[in-house]
Amino acid sequence: MSARITRKRGRYESTLSQEPEDDTVTGDVGQREEGEGLKRDDEFWYEDGTVILVARDVEFRVFKGILADHSPVFRDMFSLPQPPEAAMARCPVVHVTDTPEDLRHLLRACIPKIHSSPFVPDDPSFDVISASIRLGHKYQISKLVEHSVDYLKMYYTDDYHLFLQRGRPYWPPSFKAEHAIGVINLARLTGEHSLLPVAFLICCTLGKDNLRGFQREDGSWEQLPLYDVVLCFEARGNLVARRTAATLYVFVTKDDGGCTTPHKCQQTLYDFLNKLTVVEISKPDPFDSVLQAHKGELQESLCREFWLLLENYDIEQRDFVWDELPSFFGLDAETIESDDTGADG
């Protein structure tokens, strides 16, 4: 929350703006008479602060030295010579084009409070991660971007063993399924392509309403660009076909795997297939195994050898699909691997 204040004071104003085309940040210094209606931020207003950041109608009074330590953009701006009237000002003002919500998340990273333990990490929300990456990218706070991307990589991973270990749901504890839309946009922004396959997979499982996007906490709308929406619709059909093929490969088997009661087990499998609905077979998530979904029923009805045979086929098919996953979204697996190698190095 913010407390409303009204006052006028003359000082220099520096404006940081982000051009959408190239993420360029520029600073303009000039004299202005401050208008009415600005609000002090309740969380970040230090009376001994050395700079005031203005995001829309909210003011944040913080410390130049801390911002300069984190961000070369702020450091360069603060090192610029000031006009005489600005040098006389009690506290310089910097206008930024960020929303108050985003800027508050950035300041929480740069100036941590004592709301949570520094030794037990919280599960950050999508808004925290999104603001950290976007503003970290804009203000060149590379470590903040790196740590935020590393968190996303624990869930939107290209490591199959980690993917299996995490299981469903595929997204972080404080995220929702539709936040995969934002993850795709963040991956495009940072060039972290290894986030894309699982994020796209999740988007392909969304209903049409959720695929339209979602509202951020600042009221702005997060959505995929049109070409990624088209890609999701095309990939969804291909994923359904691939999952159907994998399911049939597992269940329509001629091998008995050393089964002691082959006729009984084959008949059980045939009867089970006839009970499956089109909806159950045609889901777009190829890792949502039909065999595992009915494990209790089938394991009880089949002999041990035949069950183990089917389970091995099922695991094999999911392994194959994982290797194929980037190709469903027009991604090159080698490019994704090289991204990770570069990041590790």
C-alpha cells in the first residue's frame, strides 16, 4: 500500500525509458516542477535515501549506492555530470517507465527485508520471477536474471531425469499452468531456449480461454505473440497423435514377455482397450501415461511378466517422446543443449 502525499519541489528529473524494439535504456536530465498526486511507497521510503525513483504515481526513496552496486545502468546514470540546479537539489528524482509493482519486486531483490528467512528460500510467485528477469535484463543486473532463470530451469527443464523426478504438475508451487505463457515470453527475451519445450508442452494442455493469456498483478495482460499461439495449436494436434501412437504401441503388442497365461492376459488387454474413451486416449500430454493411470487395475489383472513387459514398453515410448519434444515446437535440440553448455561454462 502507499500513503498519498502532495507537494511541489524543484529538482532535476532523470527519466529512464525502455524502448520496446531494442530494450535501450536512456536518461534525460532536466528541470521540472513536480506535479500533485504522487504517493510514497510504504515499503521503500527511507528518509535518508539519496535518490527518488518514480514509477507512474508512486515514489520510492532509496539509496544510489545500492542501486549502483547492482546495476551498471544506474551506476552510469548516477555518474553523469549534473546541471547546477540539480546539484543544489536535496534529493535527485529518477522517473522510470516500470510499473510500481515491478519496481517493488526489483527493490526487494536489491534491498532485502526481513520478512522471510535468508536461509530457507521461499517459493517465488510468477510475478516475482517475471519482474526480476524483465527488469534485471533492462537494468543489466545479470546475477538477478541468472538466479531467476535457474529457478525456472528446475521446473521448465530440459533434463529428463529431473522432469521425471518432479512429476506433475510441471510448474513451480506458486505458479499456475497458464504462467507457462509468461515463461515462453521470458525465454524469448533472454534467449534461454531450454525453457521452451516444457513451457510449450504445458501451453498445449491449456484450454482455449487460458491460452488467451492472463492478467499480471499490475493489470497488464500477458499473452503469447500470434506465431506462438499458432505453433501451440499445430503442436497440440501432433502431440495428441504421438500420444495415441505410443499408447497403441504399448497395448497392441504381439510379445508375451514370457507370460505364463498369454491368452488370458491378451484378452484382458483387449477388453481394457475397448473400454478406453477417445477423450482418454487423445490428451495432448504424451507423458500422461494411460498405462500408469490404470496401473492398479491392470497390475491386478495381468501376470507379473506381462505387466513388466508393458511397463518397459511404456517407459521406452516416453523416453522417445522426450527426445522428440523440441521438434514439436520447431526447436533444435542441439541449440537447446548448446544454450545449456554456454550457461554452464
